[in-house]
Amino acid sequence: MTIVNVSPKGQLVIPSHLRRKYGIKAPGRAFITEKEGQIVIVPAPTDPVAESRGMLKAKQSLTKMHAAYKQDERKLEETHERRLP
């Protein structure tokens, strides 16, 4: 455990070995939150768009999902047309 000083402005310095370990670069940004009575600091991504890639990844490709949807839709239309007088 490392002890750090807090300045009168509320600033603190994250030790270099922890900055290197967690990829916190200066100047940079980090998220800070409270969890279960502790303060948690998490490095903010440098490029949020690039970092979020794959976050909503589907189990199969969207092309296959769309083709299956269209096939189901055609079946429903055919069923509906058969019921019309």
C-alpha cells in the first residue's frame, strides 16, 4: 500500500508504478467513483469510440440476422395472403 499526499486543492499524485501498470498517461483523464466505502480510480479511455468497439457484439453477423428476419417476414406475408378472400 502506498501513501500519497493530498494538496489543499484536493489534488493527489498517483505513484508512477501504478500509472504505468494501469496505463494512466499524463496529461490524461480518469474516472473516480465510490464503491463499498472506497474511492476507486479507473483510467478513462483516450479514444472512447475505439475503446467501445465490440461492446455490443452480436452472436451472429447482422447480415445473417437481417436475412433471417426477412425470411420470417415473407412467411408471415404468405400466411396472411392465403387467409385473404
